[in-house]
Amino acid sequence: MRAVHLLAVSAGILGAVPALANEDVLKRTANPAEQVLQTVDYANTRFSKLDQINTGNVNKLQVAWTFSTGVLRGHEGSPLVIGDVMYVHTPFPNIVYALDLNQDGKILWKYEPKQDPNVIPVMCCDTVNRGLAYADGAIFLHQADTTIVSLDAKTGKVNWSVQNGDPKIGETNTATVMPVKDKLIVGIAGAEYGIRGHITAYDLKTGKQAWRAYNLGPDAEMKIDPEKTTELGKPVGKDSSIKTWEGDQWKTGGASTWGWYSYDPKLNLVYYGTGNPSTWNPKQRPGDNKWSMTIFARDADTGVAKWVYQMTPHDEWDYDGINEMILTDQKIDGKERPLLTHFDRNGFGYTLDRATGELLVAEKYDPAVNWATKVDQDKSSKTYGRPLVVAKYSTDQNGEDTNSKGICPAALGSKDQQPAAYSPKTNLFYVPTNHVCMDYEPFRVSYTPGQPYVGATLSMYPAPNSHGGMGNFIAWDGTAGKIKWSNPEQFSVWSGALATAGDVVFYGTLEGYLKAVDAKTGKELYKFKTPSGIIGNVMTFQHKGKQNIAVLSGVGGWAGIGLAAGLTDPNAGLGAVGGYAALSSYTNLGGQLTVFNLPN
């Protein structure tokens, strides 16, 4: 099964459709010296064509320079590089720095928004931000308080700002944004507060809202066409969301969009996933709770949904479906297909036809997954496309105030938001994973605007009868649905992966190591311990003819929330504090950028 090209890496293919996407973004994503999107390209491959650093010399990497962000808490996302300038972001208060690469990171300008600190306790799982985007001479930031700002890339001056949500009812932001054509695509966080998730497009030049599509509710507000929007090839029908909720529960039903976005310029479709339904107590919300836990394919111009696929109907475990959608063209059964590959929190790796939404592959990418036996792939079956749930691990069937034990994966999933990478040289996906299980006890909870709407107590621990650690870094064949190799890690791998044309794959660890492994075999080729745990995404750029690797370190995120927020109750942090208590023996708080390159 041979990959012939990557959607947004091939300059030739993209050059054929410049009118369908933002020409500046297309031009710059085709230049591997720069990085203008957190996802590296529209296809979310996180693949770089730079190959100066390769399997033969990566062990000679050295630190070139460092930069302190001046902020603690979790540092997710990565810097951007445009020309001779690097743009670095921080967790709350979401400072943006422009650094001169010609002077080892001299600060050219600094943007520091004044946000109400009351937004901090409303943010679910640390004060992280997944980074900036660039298009048409502007840097775009979506702040914690849901303010979206366009900054002049040269001066840092605010071009425009707009409010996307209301923190007083629990709406916040942790995600990046994506410029597509003349629009900026943004989401919203807050399902743990009973918000109603949506995705919105704003005009790149003015900030004026172009369209908004909700993930739950009436067809018109969701921009769903009952006859033309399909799931698994069939029209979803009228009131497809409302019918799967009791009464008006959809109004506080969650399904937030705090993950990643990808875009196919040829099909003009934007892809993203939705989060958990509210509350975490499944007994309080009977039904499939559509369209939480769903992959959406939407028209970039209008927001209208072309197709949807719900991965975890009636979620009972908080398996948010927000993880990235990686777009590739590969052969399946001898036929070249436009594919979308998604590593869901629920532990299944999905491959679909991204034009039609047809389900092609759905297999477990962590051997510990036990909450479902499989995803039914028999098209003649009544349960086609649905996971077959094991009763023992069903928190709904076991009932309220019952502690269901030994569920794998834990709520933070076999993979959370930390993005995977794909190499067209190996046709493999490189996936940072969690190898963690949980006990889950749901309880009755009432909705109050702006207050937590969770309704479950969790505890987390390493997957039993395994290597004893809480993570693996794996290589995955997305057309066959099989693990090719797997490297065990002591803690969850909470860093985004980067694949390169030098056949090296990079990732970071919660202890703080930057690691480089052979893309074909997984053999570890290099590691260096940075000052704090790495939950940022490794990136690469070229400056003055030299390839560099850069990563933010600063422990935090859901896995590191105990350290980041100083929590000690084992059940705090939605169950993560106890599970990752040992992390404090290996790293400490920080906020640093480290840049590596080869010696002259």
C-alpha cells in the first residue's frame, strides 16, 4: 500500500489549486524553512521536508540557544517561524514574543494581553494554549478568555480583536486557529461547564463573523442538511441531534471544539472533532447524544456539514473526539483513496475516506483498550460503525454511585490532543500515546451556568500487566490498522511528534527529554533533558542554511496538572493528580524554548 503524496506537503498539487485556499499559507507551507501553522500543513501531517539532520548525524545535536518565556504552567503547541523571525506564545496570560533569529532570539516585540484572572479556574485542565497561526502578514492568537486577536507580524500592533465566547458561562479557549482562504477557523472549550460547542469562521482582514455552526441542536443552527449531510453514507435525517437528547439537554450538552483543524483545498472541506457530552454522568443524558464525539467535514465557505461520523455514541468515559485529523492519499485494497486518519481518545485508530466519510479502518492502537471489543465494520449489521461496549466497563450499565474499575483507557484517552505525525517516506503515523487505565464513578449533578458540570470521580493508574509505564510512542500503519513498532515510556507521551525527510522522528517526554528515533525502526538515536517536562510540539526550521529543532518545555496539561497547579488530592485534576504523582520526582515547573542544531 503505497502513499503517492501528502495533501498539503506537495507544492505541485497545491500549486494547482491556489484559488481554493489562502495563497500565502500555501506558499509558506511549501517552504520547509518556515512554519506558519501549528499543524505544519493543512493536512496536519507534521512532516518536514528538511533532511540536513538525519539518522546518521542526529546524535551530534547540540543546544544553540534558549529563551525563557517568563511564565510557568503547561507549554503546549510550538513556535512559528516566518523569514528571520520566530513567534513564541505562552500559557495564560498568553504572551506573544517576536524573536530575531539573526540575534539568537533578541526580542523584537512583545504582546501581553490583559485578561481577567477569573478565567483561570474555569479552564478545565491547565491554562495551556496550543499556539499561534500566521497568514497575510498577521499573527493570530485565540486567548484563554476567548478573545481572538490579529497582530501585525512586524510590529505586534493589534489589527483587530473579537470576542468568541463568554467565560462567565464556562466558555474558554486552549486551541490554536486555522486560516483558510479569507477566513479564520476557531473553536471553543468548556464542555465540563455545560457549554454548547460550536465552530466559527471570522474574516481574516476585519474579524467580522462569517458563519457559526453549532455541534448540537436544531439542524439550521448546526448547518446540517437532513437530506444531504450523511453519516456512513446515509442521510442523517431531520433533527438528528435533538432526537438523541432528552428534552432540552442539548442546550447544555457540551461537544466543545478545543482540538485541531485540517483542510483539504481540493474538496474545500474543513475537518475537526467534537468533545464529550455534558455531564460525565451518562445516566443523566440517555441517548446517543449526537453530535458529540464526532468527526465533522464542513464546507469552508458556508460551514455546512457534508458528512459526520460519531465514534463514541452516548459517551460514558469522557473520550473526547477532538484529536487531529491527518489527511493523506494512499492505496487501500489496491485503490488510491483520499484518506483521513484519526487517533481517538477512545483507543481506536480510524481511517475514513475524507471525501465521503466511509469507514475503512477502526482498530485498537493500544493493546490495553478494553471498554469495547471492536468497532463493528459489517455494513449489513444494525450496529455498523459503532463500538461494541463491554458491559463490565459500562459506567451507564453499572449505574450511578458505582465505581467501575479497570477501564482502559482512562478518560485522558489512549491519546489526548498531543498530535501525531505522518511520513510519506515510510507511510507510517508516529503516535504519542497514553498507556493508562481508570476507575470511574458517576454521580448526579445539577447544571449551574459557570460552575463545573462533571458528575464523576476518577482515579488513574498505569495499564496493568504491561511494562509498568504510562506511555508508548508507536508507529502505526493506518491502512492496515496495525502497530509497526512501540517504544515504552515511563509517563504518558504528552508532546506532539514531528517526522522529517531525514528519517528522524522527534518527540518530548513528561520528564523533559527531547528524543529522536529512527522512523523505520524506532531505535532511539538521541536524547537531551530540557529544564522542565515537555508537553509542547517539536518543530523544525531552517535559518541561514542550517536546520534547527525547537521545542517548548514547561510541564503541565492534564497529565501534569498536579505539578502545574500545586494540587495534591489524588482525585483532583479530574483524576490525573494521583496517577501522575511520581512526576514531581523527575521534573519541575518551567517555561523555556530550547533550540538545537548541528555543530559547524
